[in-house]
Amino acid sequence: MEKTAELILDGKSYKLPIIEGSEGERSVDISSLRNQTGYITLDDGYGNTGSCQSQITFIDGEQGILRYRGIPIEELAEKSTFIEVAHLLIFGKLPNSAELRRFSDLLTANELLNEAVKYHFEGFPPNAHPMAILSAMINASSCFFPELLTSEMRDSFVVQAARLLSKVRTIAAFAYRKSRGLPAIYPKPDLKYTANFLHMMFSIPYQDYDLKPEVVKALDLIFLLHADHEQNCSTATVRMVASSRANLFASAAAGVCALWGPLHGGANQAVLEMLEEIHKSGDDGSKFIAAAKDKNSGKRLMGFGHRVYKNYDPRAKIIKKACDDVLTKLHISDPLLDIAKHLEDAVLRDSYFVERKLYPNVDFYSGIIMRAIGIPVEMFTVMFAIGRMPGWIANYKEVMETPTRIYRPRQIYTGPTLNHYTEIKDRK
Ligand code: SDX
């Protein structure tokens, strides 16, 4: 017997189906609401609105649970790698040895950019933000694959996915090298994904970067922890663009733009800038906390709060521990880490934040590790984009494989009622 919700509008009763997820989440299916009642719903920021049913990632914000295809993030962080997790998210299963070998070989086969793409980099000013370059160059590189624009590509989705996942890393590294006036370093086929990225970022001609295992593992963990997060702003953007049947590269380029915002993926850069500002001011953070509580200040405590987590972000817990490990192994003591820990202690005891259930999120500690590795702060959000690429690819694939109507929200119009054109001589 189908469960239903009853809605009474203007004295009339309407029944709407209840849809329940595999983890017991419940929803009222309003697909027929406007046809039945003439009403639509309104939901600022979509905080109460599900845009889709998805099998990729599950989050329980109250419990602080995050699972990729049912596997807890804690287990994956401890036992898996970014590329294994990418396969899990995109294809729904951890790869066996043959599948991992094939996927890894596809990533290697697609790690280079067409040489002509490099000329686009020359057109950017040295201080161009790498997120602008990343979005532009994802679309630019897609021009070399006209087959992307035809539906036949669907049966070799693994090639599309590997091509995007592999090239995003090369584009990011080339963008960094350009910004520093350094020669581009080409990928090495014998290096695995994250090691190859670090090689392209930090090697110099005829002297390879010293790939410390703990550094490679720390960045691989950062990518893994960012790999997907259900319908966040940028993933919802990717699904929105995919729903028009745009190609994978165009959808991912749109995701990069949404991620760039300081309330979303741009927060990791904003956190470091906030910690540096606190450090320079000699303050212990209390002035910043006070400003973040003052609505008129326009300031927020970057790296705190989350639309879904009303508990500690499980990724933040993992990254905080990795921070300690990496800095110890690299014999680095970073005053910003001490400030971050002091800030967290103070905030978690402050009623303003406790009442609003504002806890550290994934962005609060990730920048400390990236800074320790030598990633410049303007590249932090690019790291997030590389990490999130498998999640965007998985969601794109899910839209393409399930009957999805083009995303076209409604609105409630509050503008001028019927009006008429006035000649310029009559205008005030
Ligand atoms: C990511 O969605 C995802 O899954 C995102 C992400 C992913 O993996 O894709 O997890 C990655 O984007 C993490 C979030 C990174 N952003 C930041 O760290 C920026 C700082 N945080 C916020 O601006 C905020 O917490 C958001 C954007 C993350 C969430 O915003 P919401 O859900 O719209 O919350 P809200 O603005 O309605 O705030 C509720 C209350 C408000 O106060 P009141 O009006 O109730 O008095 O909490 C306050 C807010 O003013 N508040 C904060 C705050 N965050 C919320 N006050 C001070 N500092 C903050 N950081």
C-alpha cells in the first residue's frame, strides 16, 4: 500500500506519494502538485528540497555519517586510494585488480593535453586565478574530442571519465607553472595519479621533485575526502547542466565555477587567509570570533558550519589527524595550525556556534596540510576541484542513465504587474 501525505488547500484535500530512501530518509513527492492544486512550493536555498534520487553518496548530517556507495569514509580514508574511490563512485564498485589496472592505464593514456591547448595558457595574465583557468581549459580541451558531442560516446563512458579525470590534473599543474613563469613539466607514465600531479607541480627540468611517500599519501587523502558529497552546490550544478544533455566536460566546467565561491569550495582558501590575518594581527582569534557573531560585520568564521552536517564533519576529523601526522613527519611546526586548534576549542565552547550547530567542516584543516606540502593558497580550491571530479563524473553518469527531465525550477514572481512602453520623451 503506497504511503501518502495529505495536503489541505483552500478546503480541498490532496494526496501526495511518500518516497522512502534505503537509509530511511522520507520525502513527499510533489511532482504532481501544480497540476493537482495550481500551487508550487518555495524553498530558499533548497534546504528542504530533494532534486533527485541518487545511489552514489549518503550523508547523515545529524550523526556525522558520510558513505561512498555505502562504504564509510573512515574505512576508505584508512584503506583505499583516490583512484580506487574514483572507480567506486563512478562505476558503483571498488575495482578488482584487472579493472584497476585498466582504469589506471586509461588515466595514463589520457594524461597529456593536446599541444595546441598549451597556447591558451599564454593568453592568461600571470595573476589569473587558477579556477578561471581550470574551467576555461576543461572546455578548451574538450574541443579536441568532437565525439563528446554525440550520444555514441555513452558506450565508452569510461574513456570520457578517464580523459577528464586525468587531464584536470595536468591543466591544474600547468596553470600553476604558468603563474610562476616556470616551464610546464610533462606527466610521467610510470607515476601514479597523485605522485604524477606533484611531479608536474614541483619538478624542474632535469631535476625531479623528491616524492616523499607521506606527502603523496596526504594529498591523495585530501583528494579522496573531497571526492563526493551528494547534492552540494557544485554537484547540483553539474546535474543541472547534465540535465540539458550537455557533454561531460561542459558540465564539469560549470561545476568548477560553482565550487569557486567562498561559501563553498573557495572556503579552504578563505580559511587560510583568515588564519594568516589572525596570526598577523597577533590576536588569538577572539576578535575574529566576535566579528563572525556580529551580523553587521559581514564576516563568517570560514571553515565552520554546514548546510547538512549539524555535527562534526567526519572529513574534518580525519584531516585534523592527518594534519598532525604530516607536520610531524615533515618536522614542520605551523603557527596557523595552533591558531586553528585554539579557534576550534573556543568556538565549540561558544553558545552562538553551539546553538547553531556550527562545527568545523572539511575546509577548516585541509589548507594546513596543503600549505605544508607547498601548494600555494590560490591553488587550494583547484585541489578541491580535482578531488571532486569523480563525484561530478558519477553524478553526470547517473543523470545520463536515469530518465531525467531537464532541471527547470519554477518561481514566485514579485515584480511589477502589467506595465507599458513609454517613449523616451515621456520618461522621468
Ligand atoms: C563546503 O554542501 C556541501 O556538502 C558542501 C561541502 C562539499 O563537500 O561539497 O561540504 C563543501 O562547501 C563546506 C562549507 C564551506 N564553507 C564555509 O566554511 C563558509 C562558512 N560557512 C557558511 O557560510 C555556512 O555555514 C554555509 C554556507 C556552509 C552553510 O550555510 P547555510 O546552511 O545557508 O546556513 P545559514 O547561512 O542559514 O546559517 C544559519 C545560521 C545563521 O545565523 P542566524 O541567521 O540563524 O542567526 O548560522 C550562522 C548564520 O549567520 N552561520 C555562521 C556561519 N555559518 C552559519 N555564523 C558565523 N560563521 C559561520 N561560518
